[in-house]
Amino acid sequence: MMAPPHRTALTLLAALLLGGCAALPPPAAVLNYAGFSAPATAAERPAFNARVYDQAADWVARRYYDDAFNGADWSAARARHRPAALAAASDTELYAALNALLDELRDQHTHALSRREVEQFRARRGVLLGFRTGPVADQTGPRRILAVFPVSPAALAGVQPGWTLLATDGRPPGEVLGLGRLAEGQLVRCDFLDQSGGPRHLEIRARRLSYPPVRDARRLDGEVLLLAFDTFDLPAARWLRAELKRQPPVRGLILDLRNNTGGEARALAAILAEIFPAQVDIGRIRSRGESGLDARRSPHHSRAAHYSGPLAVLVSETSASAAEILAAVVQHHRRGVVVGTATPGNVLICVRWPLPGGGELQLSVYDFIGPDGHRLEGRGIAPDLVIAPAPGATPDPQLEAALQALRPPPAAPPPTPASPRPAK
């Protein structure tokens, strides 16, 4: 059975981050951590399971953004999945049962992580093969290889960006790969198609890898600054500000948000302050039961770079959450040109609630209305310049299109002087 979309996005190696949801820091829920640690004995397990399951289900019942629960009968679903959760003999089984309940919402953003998965996410470390993937257009199983980590098992096996991963151990990739899925030294049989469409069958042995955040700053054409990053967090916002101040663009700035899965709403606000010299309308948020909309504006930071020159934003089908909102704001205010392929429309605003024992529930709490007055969830961003991707290709056609958009138009030739009229 194919995993639901949000579960696949979470467990696939490509995800690496909690993406597709502009997240807010949790409210004061530290008591969830205090006085209720993981069970020390099998006898303590049922009570612990009940505490985790009921806590998560209660948060959904009270705070989920849609009071109709996307058509699910929440009370009935909660009762139906509770026996499996209470009977779980481990955190792995418990969170499988909890996520089966959350799947009833048919929500790409709402899911739960065990303590081990939370620790791996925060440490950006896990047992992996060593590549980052994205979806294949109009297909739910195969994955496109976007990047290969240097000196990783995948790199040593010869995997290249632009290949398509068809199956792992004869199953869809989302059922095999991901944080907490593989064991150290596990051999995984991978079936690929290379760039020319030829089959490649490789056996790759997983090992523990660290995957630092993607932060790439480069000069292009000598005068254009490219800044690429894969998540919105405060360190990324500080890095972007420092780069804009250290090497200010002369002719233009390109923000590469392809494969950026989003992140924190406060980081989004900080980055918008760097590229909008004045405050602008970001959009509206609406929580459950509210008829009015809470307007949001970009902040003004006195220490920001206040970059006001030409701007291009690169997006893709794996740009989500805060990446989509930034592109929407840039496009709506005609601040720059958006280049690439349509984004998925994964922009509900979530809160990450701590759960007893160190787990975490990411819960959709707010709906987002773009600055144009329309919901962005499920709609996404249509780029101003639609350019198909070509992973691994040189030159990169999407990047070339962004550079071309930033080039000044050719100067008009001087007028040709009129020929003198012959004397009569």
C-alpha cells in the first residue's frame, strides 16, 4: 500500500527536514516533558502510550485549523486507532498507530515524530544512503535525484543528480528510506533510470551520515549574487544578512529556493526584511472558528541589509511552506521575477507541540491567505517564467533564465541622423 503523501515526504531521504509547513515555536507546553519519561518496564508501557496518544488527539480536537477535520469523524477515528496505540510494545509501534490516526485528516502537514526521530532531525544526522530526492511529475512512487552528498555511499556507488529512483528493495522508496528506517550497514537494492533512461541497478550500504544545511553563496557573471539555502531558520536568516552585507550584489540577487522545504515563520519574516526595504503586506492567517483575518506585515529591522536591487527567486515542485510564501510576496508586490516550476501549495502554518517522553506533534493550526486575498494551500505559486528542471545539467537552464531576467535590456541604438536634403 502506498504511503500517504505527507508520510512519504517525512520518511523519504529527500525530506531531511520537517517541511511543507511554516512552523511556529510551541507554546508553553514544557510540562509534557516533565515527570513523564519513557517507560522503564513493559508494565509501564500501556499508561505511557495512552498519555502520548490522548495528548496528541486532544490537541487535534482543540486546535486543528479546520473544525470539520477535513471531513473525518475525529471521535470515531480516535476510538478506532486507540487500541493499537495502547497495545504498542515500542515507540516505533506507538507512533505508527498515532500517525495512522493523523492520516485520517488527509493533511500533508500534520504528523508525529518519536523522540528518536526528533533527535535525528535536530542533529541532522541519521543512517542514510546519501542523496536528496524530489517528486517526479505526475507520479507518486518514483523519486528524482536532486543532489548526492559527497563521499556518501551513494556517491561512491556512482549515483548522479538527474537519475530517477524507481524502487528500493523492490518497493516504493517511501516505504524503505528515511530517518529511523535503515540500520547501520544495511544493504539496499536500488533500481534507477539514468539521465538517458537506461536502467541502473545498484546495491548501496547505508551508514550514519551528517547532513549540514545547504547554504551556498556564489558570484555569477561577477555581479550577481546567488544565495541558495534549504530551510528557513534563524541561522539561515543571519547567514543571508551577513552575505548581503559582505558581498552586496551589483547587478542583482538570486534566491535559490528550489528544494527548500520551508521552516520557521519568524525566519521568513526576518528574510523578508532583508529584501524589502519597507514594510509590505505578507498576507493573512486565520485560526479555527475565526471569521476575521489577522493581517501580517513584514518587519523593519534597523540592522537588516535592506537590499533594494533587482531580484529573482528560483522555485520548484519541492519548494514549500515559507519558501512559497516568500515567492508569493515577491510576486504580488512585483519585487522581482519568480523562475522555475509551480510549487505544491503546502503552506498551512503549524505549531510543534511537545509530547510526553520527548516526541513531537506537528499540527496545522492556521490557514494562510496570500497577499492577493486567495488561499495558497493546494494552489501554490505559478512562476513568472516557467522553465523545466534539468538536474545535473550544465548550464542549469533555470539559473540561466534567472540570470537573463536580471540582465539589463540592451541599450537602444542612437537615432540615425537624417540625410540632408539636396539643394534645389
